[in-house]
Amino acid sequence: MASIYSEPAVIRRIERRGALSRATTSGVVASAAMVAAALLALVIANTPAYDAIERLLKTSLEIGFGETIVSLTTESFVNDFLMAVFFLLVGIELKYEMTVGQLRRPRQALLPMLAAVGGVCAPALIYLAVNGGRPTASGWAVPIATDIAFALGVISLLGDRISPETKVFFQTLAIADDILAIVVIALFYGQVPDPLWCVAAALSTVALALLNRARIYSLRPYVIVGLVLWVCMYNSGIHATLAGVILAFALPSRSDVRLSHLGGWLSERARDLEDTYDDAHHVLGQHDFTEGALGVERVMHHVTPPLQRMEHHVSTFVNFLVLPLFAFVNAELHLVGANLGSILTSPVARGVYLGAVMGKPLGIILVTYVLVKIGFARLPRNMDWVQVIAVGIMGGLGFTMSILISGLAFDGQEDVIAAKCAILLGSVTSAILGMVFVRLATRRGAPRRRRIRRGRTAVGARESRPGQGVS
């Protein structure tokens, strides 16, 4: 079939745009951008440029909405406002999974979700065992989070050694992990609530729900009310980033177009366009034709649900601006003149590191093993215990949520630095251990691996879905 585009240059431009879109929606590329930003921050933090960057991060910004003025530093703008957009993407992913993904079938999702609970409890208990009775015990939640983007990026390097079913299991586990981390932030790391602002935040949430109930499919009203909600939550004492999750769940996940009638309607419009098109006139003079085409374009725009449209708008922004900026701002570890030995051996660093590297695998593997052995659940097809252990080890890859929680959990700068050092070292250790374990374990089981490849179905991990966020 001939191309609809008349110019070869247009075809090439569309192809290049498609290649760029694939690159910008790749979790591996997004992870690489975040790692590069973190490494750049580590380098700059230990050069003479550190003081200038610190002054920039402490610069005060003011955002005004009528008589309400929100004042925050550049660092706060990244951690509180831009990360709310990241949480919006996390919320979209959660709602997607609850609507058409793994979380819509609770029984199927129950095993990885309960494994996630084990992967949260064990690191917290290990951290408390190291820091019990100390003021630093407040950091128990730092090692509980798994960074899905980093972990799936590492898993992708293992190729066919990890089955698609294992990737789906791990992604469901990480989504449940995100839900638990969000709940922990909301319950344990907010400030003393301000009743009036809490009421205003509740009213904004009700307004979002009413927009959804009224079947408003334009994104603009949701964005406006979402911004108001963020201001209310920022002043309420509840962590403002949760406004992004609330906004995501308020966005309609249905289309306002009757998709069952769309094919017939398009056929009628196609005939109308053929009737109104006159090859003898320039397109600028064919008003009926261009007006009809514009009407088709408007309808086709509304075929995509608002939830998905929002995801398309923010995913690239989050993956290649918000998360690298967050990594750059929060991975700054100024170690000049610091006693690195005392930092790495501090109770905070030991608790975070052991919680991530030991606690995560222990909790995930133990809960999975017990539930399978007592007959409560079964492992997915093409997933064996080697891959369960690999998932447990990869669970220790924490970055975004862990760093965010470390900034909320500690008042002392030394404790924050110790936690961040442990987070980075724990993630690197988990990645290396996971890759080495899988390569060694599957080398002996090559015939089994080939059987898994032949037996695969089209059900794969949804890691390549356009617009998937990093969490």
C-alpha cells in the first residue's frame, strides 16, 4: 500500500520521530540519564563549583496564585513540585495496572504483592536492628523502596536469561512497593498537619472527583485543580508530592468516543472527504475538505483517554528532566574533608546498606517461598526459583524513593550523606550481585533456558509500553 505522505522527506522525518519516541520511552535510556546526572553531581560536589551550586539550590523562588504566595528554594522546587509530576506518572501507572494490567486480577497479583510486603518489612526490621534506640531510627523506611527503572534496566541486560513472566512478576512487585512507599511517606514523614489547609486539600480532591463524575474529558480543568491541590497540600503539612497521585486517580481512564461506532463513522467521513476534495485546487482553498479533516482530527484526539493523554504529555518530561534533575540535586555528596570511613561505618549507612542488600532479598524470597510451599499460590509459568532469587536481589536497587525518604527522615546533614552513600553503594552491589548470580545460575541450566524460550507466549512485561514512567 502506498504511503499517505506525498514527500519522501516527510516520510524520513516521521521515521526519525518514531526512532526518537522509542528512545525517549525506553526505561533503559531513562535510567542511564538518571545515573549520568547522579555521577555528574558526585563529581561537581567535590570540586570548587560545589559552593556555587549550593547557593543556586538555596535560592528562594516565589510562586503566586492570587493572594496566595508559595515560597520555596530551588531544591524544594525540585523535590516538592517537580517530584509531584513524577508521582503523577507513578499514579498513572498504578491506575493503568488496576484498570487493565496485573492489579485488576487480585488473585494473580497477590503473590508478588505479598512478596513486596516482605520486601518492605525485612529491610525496615534490619535497619531498626542496627539503629534501635538511636535518634536515627526514624530512617527505617529509607531501604524499603525498589527503583523499578534501574532494576528493569539491569534485567534487560540479561536478555533471555530472565523470562517475560518473571518481568511481569517483578513489575507487579515494584508497583506494590510504590504503593507501600507512598503510604509510608503520607503517614510517617509529613509535618504537623494544618487543619485549614487540610480541609482545602480535601475540597480540591472532591473537586477532582466531581470533574471525573461529570465526565469532563479535557485535561485543562484537572491540571488547574491539581495545581490548587498541590498548593493546599504543600501548606497542609502532608507531603505535597502526593497531589500527583491524587490527580492521576482522578483522571478518566475511558474515552468519550464510542469506539464500537468509530469504524463506521470514519468510513462515512472518508467518503465525505473524497466528495469534497478537488484535485484542481490548492489545499488552502479547499475549505470544506480541511474543515472535515479537522473534525476527524478532533474526534481522533478524544479517542485516547485523558489518563493516557496525560501520560504522553509528562512521561518524557519526567524521565529526561525531572528525574535527572532530582538525581543531580540529591546525589550531591560533598565528601571533601569528610571522614569517609566513619560515614560508611555509621549506624545509618550500615542499616540502609544491609537493609537493601540483605533485607530486600530475604523478605521477597522468604514470603514467596512460604506462600508457594503452603499452597496459597503458585509461581507463574516459566518462572523458577533461580528467577525468584534474582528478583529478590534486584529488589535492593533503590534510588528515587529511597533518596526522597532519606531527605525527609533525617535532620542532620551527616545522616543524610551517610544514607545517600549507602543507597548508592547498595544499588550498585545489588545490580552486580543480581547479574553475576543470574549468569552463573543459568549457565548450568542452558537446556532449561531453551525450553523456556520455546514455550513463551505473547504475554510479556509491559516495560516497553510508550510513556511508562520511572519509579
